[in-house]
Amino acid sequence: MFDQILANLDSIQDGMVQMYKDQYEWGWFGDKATANATLRGYVRSNALTAAGYKEITGEDYVEETNS
């Protein structure tokens, strides 16, 4: 049962990454800096994984630190 739940969650995450990737490529998030900032916010809120961020932007996710 739990294996199926995890598989479903993976499937949902894959769909979200593809949707965000399409929107990123279409420019829906704005310029690159704005788009990347938006996607980093999604990672911080757990709506996107760091791996998903890299897949979309081609860049490693680096957590911002507040000084």
C-alpha cells in the first residue's frame, strides 16, 4: 500500500516538474532571475525538489542564507 502511495507522489512530482518546466520555457515566470527566484521559493515550500529545480533551470539549487 505504501509503495503505491510513494509511486503516486513521485508521479505527481514528475507532472509538476514538467508543468513548471513548460511554464519556465514559455517565460510565464518572467525573466530568468525572476523565474529562478520563483522556483527557489517553490523548493523552499516543498512544492518542488532541488532535483526538479536543476532539471528545469539547468542550475544546482543553492539555498539562500540570510546574513
